[in-house]
Amino acid sequence: MSIEVSKIVQGVEPSATLAMSAKAKELKSAGETVYNLSVGEPDFDTPKHICEAAIEAMKAGHTRYTVSSGIPQLKEAVCRDYKNRFGLDYKPSQCVVSCGAKHSLHNAFFTSLNPGDEVVLPAPCWVSYAELIKLCGATPVIVETKQEDGFKLTADAFLAAITPKTKMLLLCNPSNPTGSCYTRDELLALAKIVVEKDLVVIADEIYERLVYGGLSFTSFPTVLDGLQERTILIGGVSKTYAMTGWRIGWLLAPETFTKKVSSLQSQETSNPCSISQYAALAALEGDQGCVEAMKVEFEKRRNYVTERIAGIPGLSAPQMDGAFYAFMNIKNFLGRSYGGVEVKTDRDWCLALLEQKKVATVFGSAFFADGYARASFAASMETLEIAFDRIAEFVK
Ligand code: PMP
Ligand code: GLU
């Protein structure tokens, strides 16, 4: 007998980012040296004061269920942070802390979408959005953006994608996988359409602290009065504080919405890990020097990767203004044979690069962009140097 899988879950694709990373780890445990630019997670250790706060939390007995939507101190700290940095007013009751930003996104989609609703998803986009939307019985409407536009959604393309079924726009800024970052004016042009067409926006701003070249980041709900009422803002500690394994993220939204998100979460996961919540609190309230130090290091790597890509004939990538990904256009390198292996698609290319050169990247088609490969530069300089030497050799 086999247990029949539900129709809705049968359609779920595994996360390609995590799958490529698992493949790299498999090779590594078989004794290979792998240069892993696949998964997007900081290679830094979680700062010491954050780990110590977790140990203190355990010692103090914070090892039980917490309020489902998160400990009040953490929700207060999140709200204070958005007030201080963006001037945004949120009450703790408008914040729900969850088991990572991915879980916050799941909660956001699940609480807002009905079957048949359409979500405008500018592509290239991160691997999990479309799958989470489909799990709700809703439809992701993929809108292609162009490399020459910095892979940003234009007002015209947005308008053209809107139908009577459109409920929502998903905006990832800075973008995973392209590293592009919207200016205030670009956001304003989209925001006006959102208001005119009476839509909701999920603004995934998990990379907002990681912007480069002196750029100042604009948070989506700040660009127009009244936008906060129709925005679900997503954030978390995974990328900013090198805390991917702690699983803490949050959403901020109007109270009528967060009340229902809290009910949903209370039935699904009870609460995010109590110890991790105290660690996240220490991250937000502690010295922010660690964030600055990691950002400086990421920026050095981003500059290095930009140079290396420019130095490989036929390879290109959009300017990386934020996050930690290079989205490399590999179209010139497809339709060839590598070490006797025919490479037709970006997936073939990434697999051949991994097998033959032991460099792990993620194929662009996983992000709805054929002919690209994503390389994470959240890896040491030494790894990046060797990885790009090998990419250069591979395509020669
Ligand atoms: N949004 C984006 C754009 C991401 O790249 C990630 C990466 N994991 C997440 C959300 C989820 O982050 P978390 O680790 O907090 O679940
Ligand atoms: N967001 C990271 C990435 O895109 C981590 C893996 C995942 O959650 O997809 O690689």
C-alpha cells in the first residue's frame, strides 16, 4: 500500500537552492573539495553576543511555549527598529514572529489568498514564492523583467499583467536572485498602480540591510501615504545577523490581518523557537557593528565578483546593488559540449560545472529565468577566487 499524496502537495517542486546545496554537500561528504556558491546564506558565524544571549535564555528557563505570535519584547524591538530606521509606525500587535521569513511568507500568502486569486510575480524571482502561492490554490503570474532594465518591474509591465483576478504584487527588494534594488521613484510608480487598482503588496525586504555602493534603501510602505494599510512587510534575522539556522523571521501588517495570522500560527507551529527569539532580541538590541562589519566584507566580495565576471568574455550580470548574489547571463555558453557532456540548458550547465569543476551554483530556470546561473558571494574570498578561476577555465 502506498499513502496517496494530496493533489495540492503533489504539485510542489523541491527548493532548487536547497537541492543544489544538498548536492554540493553530498559531494563534499564523499571527500571532494567543493566551491559552494549555491545556497544564499552568510558564511560568517552568528555573532558571539547573540549566541551568548541564547545560552542565557536557556539558563533563565526560557525553554517553554511562548505567546504564539512571539515574545512581546521581540515584537517591540522589531517595531522600534522600523520606526528608527524608516519612520514607520507599527504596534507590536501588528507584528507576528515566525519560524524564519519563509514561514512568514507562507503565513502571509495563506492568510490573504483565495483559490483563483492571481499574484503578480516579477521574474527572475526567488524559488519559493510560486510554490507557496500555488499551495494556496492561487496563481502566480510570472512577469518577465529584462537584464537591460536591471531586472526591475516597470509600471507598464505591471499594468499589463493586472486582470480582474489580481489580488497582489510580490516585490522582493533587494532582489534574490538578481541583486537589483529599486529607487524611491521606481517604487512610487508601482505604488500608485497598487493603490489605483486596489491591490495588496507583499514586500519581502529580508536583504534590506545589505545594500552597497553607498545606496540608501527605501522601504516600500514609506513611499506613499496609505500604503502601509495594504502592505505585508517581511523581514528577519537570517541574512542580516548570519542566523539562518535559528529560524526567526517576521511580518508586519494591519492588525486585522496579523490577528488572523496569529490564529493560523497558533494552530500550526504554536510559536517560533523560544531560545531563538531571545537570540533575535539580542541581535536587534545589541551593537550593530557586526552588521556593518559583515556588510563591508560582502561589499568587497561583490566588487571582486563584479570584476571577475567582467573579465570572462561572454559572461555578464546586472549591477549588484544589494543581497549577495550574482545573476550571471550564461546564454553564450549553452549549446556546447563540456568534457564530452552536451550542455543545452542552464540546468545542464550548472550540473556540468559542479561535476567537472566542483563549483556549485543554482540554475536560472529555478528562478524563472532561462539562460542564467546564480552565484552567491556569501562565501569566503578564497572560495570565490578559486570558483571564478574554475568558471573561467570551464567556459574557455
Ligand atoms: N525571502 C528571500 C528573498 C530569501 O532569499 C530568503 C532566503 N532564505 C527568505 C525569504 C527566507 O529566509 P529565512 O531563512 O528567514 O526563512
Ligand atoms: N534564500 C536562500 C537562497 O535563495 C536560502 C535557501 C532558500 O531558503 O531557498 O539560496
